[in-house]
Amino acid sequence: DQQVKQNSPSLSVQEGRISILNCDYTNSMFDYFLWYKKYPAEGPTFLISISSIKDKNEDGRFTVFLNKSAKHLSLHIVPSQPGDSAVYFCAAWGLKSGAGSYQLTFGKGTKLSVIP
Amino acid sequence: EPEVTQTPSHQVTQMGQEVILRCVPISNHLYFYWYRQILGQKVEFLVSFYNNEISEKSEIFDDQFSVERPDGSNFTLKIRSTKLEDSAMYFCASRIETVGGEKLFFGSGTQLSVL
């Protein structure tokens, strides 16, 4: 069951332009959302998060938007830099359907390539 | 900045052998996790550990798996008899209990290859 979905496995963006990574979720019990960045041969690194009571959170070049009614969130990176090239995972924290407990559930990830 | 450390970074083993993956979580964290990522697939939850006991485990975490916190710093994942399908990158993670504790800090992973 894919409770967190990242439908774009890859994205290519020119340096300096905006990168928009999308994530959809199906479980209305999720109440906290996180984006992680992962380089090859490294563990996921926390990037930015948003609580379900907010619709936007900004940290430097990174902004996360949450649309609860659509069960959709997005990560905007502007301007994009070559060092941003990595796999980005959307993750949702909350009571997982069928599990009866709080868990962090990951999407499959989107590989971002920023072209110089 | 404190970090979660994992050893070894790579582990190659024969099918049927036991492996122990080691992790040192961040010192003031109270919740500990193991996740894994099979090549090309998503990061999957295996088990969570709190107050010296398993608090939740996934269907992947069967009787071949066990976790232990043998002392105040280490957190280990043991696979008793490895199978080919256990080949994956295994990530340890930890978090604090207080406000902001939703953020998991991950180690750099152990790449397990079962031959």
C-alpha cells in the first residue's frame, strides 16, 4: 500500500530555475510531513518539515507547501543549484492505517538533477 | 553536529549466515529505528525501539530479525539466517522525545549483500 506517493521518479531542472517536487498521501491521519534529501551511499538527511496545521513553511531556498484538502504537498527549491542534485524523499508521520501506531512512512523518492 | 553512526558501511555474507549491524544513535535520543531500502525501492520501516523494548515492527521484521540495545550507546540489528532478499541498505535512525521529535536523524547506512 502506497500511503505516500511520489509519482515522478526523476526531474531535471536548469541551474537557477525552480525545482518543484510533488508528493501525495492517502492517509488523513498523517499530521506531520518531512522532506529528506539523499546522496548516493549516504543516509537520508532532513531538509524541511511542515505540520498539518500549516500550509507553508520556508527555509532559505526551500519552501514546502501543504494542501490538506487535496492531500498534496510540494517542495520548491529556488534557485536550484547543481549541489541540490540528489534523491528527495517525502515522508509522513502519523498513525499509519492498519498499523495502530505512529510511524514515519516514506515515498519512493524523486531523483532531482540540476543541470549547470 | 551530533550524528548517528553505523558500522560497517558494507557487509557481505553468505546466505544462511548471521549478521549484526551496529548503530550508535545520538546520545540524548530515546527512540531508535531501523529502516531498509532495497535497490530501486522505497525506504521501508522495520522496527522501532523505546524504553528497551520494541514498540512497533513491520511485517518484514519476522523471527529472523532481532534488535538489542546491549549498553547505553549501541543499538544493533541481528539477522539470524540471512536470505538473498535481505540484501539492502539498512539505515538506523533516532529521535528525541520532546517537541521537534518528529524529525528522525539517519545514519549513513550499512549496505548488506547476501550471496
